[in-house]
Amino acid sequence: MKTENLKPSTLFGYFEEICGIPHPSKHEEKMTAYLKNFGESRGLSTKVDEAGNVVISKPATPGMEDRKAIILQSHMDMVCESNKGVNHDFMTDPIRLVIDGDWLKADGTTLGADNGIGVAAALAVLTDDSIKHGPIECVFTVDEETGLTGAMAMQSGFMNGDILLNLDSEDEGEIFIGCAGGVRTDATFKYSEVAVPEGYFAFKVVVNNLLGGHSGDDINKGHANANKVLNRFLCTAAEKYDLYLSYIEGGNKHNAIPREAMAICAVPWKDKESVRVDFNVFAAEVEAEYAAIETKAQFTMESTDAVATAMDKATMVSLLRALHGVFNGVFAMSNDVPGLVETSSNLASVRMADGEVKIVLSQRSSSASGKKDVADTVRAVFELAGAEVEVGEGYPGWKPNAKSEILQIAMATYKQLFDKEPKVKAIHAGLECGLFLEKYPHLDMISFGPTMRGVHSPDERLLIPTVELWWKHLVAVLENAPKK
């Protein structure tokens, strides 16, 4: 047991159990079964909907029957990322936990504290009979990370509470009352294969070991985007040399800033040394640009076996120019909330196979019109370059309500517990709260959680001491639930 000495012990015990159950996005069947058994084996009302969402209800403790019903909401899926060279099958293998000082992390993979720690907290509430509370519903959704499809599929009436506490935030001492909406854009280039001439030098270029991170929370932190960085070199090389692009890939998840990208190319043999020098100069320049942030970045070029075919030149030029020209990063800051990113876009992944290059990008905004504007901007670049473009339906944001009743209770209890004021914020990441409001417009909501860093990347880690602080705050909010 890695967590047996961590507090609160019950919560960490459940989190360790969750880490032993594979639960990638879109493959949460084992977690759904675990949660269903958890509720039913304890005699608690338990429901599972067609999407796999689970709700477990617990009646009020004696004397608290007159309180408003509170929903504790978390998502059961996790982003699955691992470092190069780490042999881990997320469909079968447990997450290997590592305690590093005050941090809990995984061995070369994402940890899944986003949002396994929220699930664990809800389970701890369900089993702790010492907590005074009104009626409670613990709601666990599927597939939050790849499009919030569990929340989208949820039917009205599945939840019946008056107040929703979303347990999917990542900074202890901060209470969130709003979030960004988001949309996904897919661009596809179709190419023809052409023969690479004889006498060409084939090489592989790799950009890796970047910080990556969450495409919402970390978009304003200056982290390099591996796809954008690699493409800078390829664009320059294509202008200077008779370059052939045989393969390109980078990034993985639509909601993660890409950490790695690579390409296999060929140039005339006479340009072999020149292209090596250019790459070394390029790497040094980029390292200097990001010296204060990307301290572990790696840039490598190595020769490879001769390549027989490559992408046709016209498509290659259109692709590289589109990747160079498409917007990536912070598009606009909020005029209403100081320091809040309003609108952004992330060039998430590039994949080449079977005559197509598929590019995935995600746009976020707390403004519906801002979200449309940045998505239209992205679409325009790729359509001008000749790509086929699809923009998804997306999901809504959550407009802040500074007069929220549960917010006032959360602020007062935090001040009483810790003798300091919590910070009240909106978040640029997407939460399921906006979707819940569409179906349950009466809900009064806040979001809060312990401190996490590096989510959606193998650097994901959980600050252990903040879990106990967050737990105490959660219990206090439940014990001070407002009357009906």
C-alpha cells in the first residue's frame, strides 16, 4: 500500500483502489461496475444510465433532513499519457504510484488524480457516518476528458439535488464559479504518394521532453507546443532544400499541449551536412527562446534508412504553411475577470496515415461569440490551404454567479477553518457544469479541489498536504448546507 500513511486515510485508500482499475476515457466499464457494486453492497440507492454514468444516493443524517440536497460530482475517466520508453497498457495495467516528498505521482504515466481524487472523496463521504449532512447524491460521469459526452448524454431527472459541488478543480484554497466552453476542430489533408529520388539523405527529426500540460489551465504559461516547434524547422527546410516529407506525427490528446513531435524527411545527399547545421542552429535558437521554461527540452536529428515514398510536394507545402499559420495559444484575455484567459486555441495532434494527414485542434472561450470567432479563424487557415475541415458542436461555458448561496457558505467555512479568505475565480479549462446548467437550470454550483500540477501529462502530480485541507473544507460545506 503506497498510501497507507497518507491522510485522510479513507480517501487515499479509495484513490489507490481506483488507480488499480483501468479507466481510460471511453473505456470506463470497469469503473462503472466498481461504483455500482460499491453503492449496492452498502444498501445505497444506485442508478446507472445508458451512457455509464452512476449516481449513488445517501439519505440525510438525523436532524439534517431539512437541508437542501447536495450533489457531489466527479468524472471517472482519465487522460492516458506515458513517457517514451515506458511500457504501460492503460487498458490492463494499474497506475504505479510514487511518493516524492509532498507529492504523489505515477511512474512515467499520468496519475489520474484528475479526477480520481474527486471520485475517492465522494466515496469517502458515502462511507463516513460521522459527517453530518443533508441528502447527498454522488454523481460519477464517463468520458469527460474527450468531449464531456457522459454529461451530454445524461437525461433530465438522473440527478435531483439543489446544489452541485464539482470536485474537479486543481488549486486548493480557490473556489471556481465559472468555466470556459470548448469546441474541437478537425482538419484533413489528402495527399498522393510520390517516389523519393535516388541519392537522397533520409533523416528523422524529433522534438520531445517538453512540459506539455492542460490545454486550458496551462495555455497561458508559455509552454512550447511540439507541433508548432517542429513545423518551424520543416517550413524553413522546405524553402531552402528539395525536401521530401515521408512521415509526420505529434501530440496525442485534444486537450493536452503536445510534448513530442517527429518527422522523417529526405534531402539531396549534397545537403546532408548543411541540413544538420541548420537543425543545430534551429535547436539552439529555440532552446534560447524557451530557456526559462522548457529546461528539459530535447532536439535530435539522426539518419535513418532510405525512404522510398513521401507526400506530394504541393500538399506538403500547403500542410506546412497551414501548421505554421494557424493560431495557437492565448487568443484573448477576459475584460471582466482580471488575469483570466477568455479565448484560446491548441494545435493538439498531427497524424499521417493512409493518404491523409489528420490534424486535431481545440478552442476554448468563456464567451460564446469568442469561441465561434477563434474556431472560424482556425477553420479559415486550413480551408485556404485546401484541407477538409469539421468543427464540432462543442460544449457551453458556465457563467459566474457571484451571489451564489453555496459560494457564500464555502467562503465562510473556509475562513472559519483556516483564518484566511479563499480565492474566488473562473477557470479557462472546461468543466461539466455548463452542461448541467442546460439540463438543470436551478442548480447552484461551485467547483473546488486539492492542488495538482502537470495534469494531462506524465508529470501529473498531487500535492498531498492539500488533500486533507480540501477534505476538511468539503466536510464543513456539507455540515453547513442551507435549509430548503
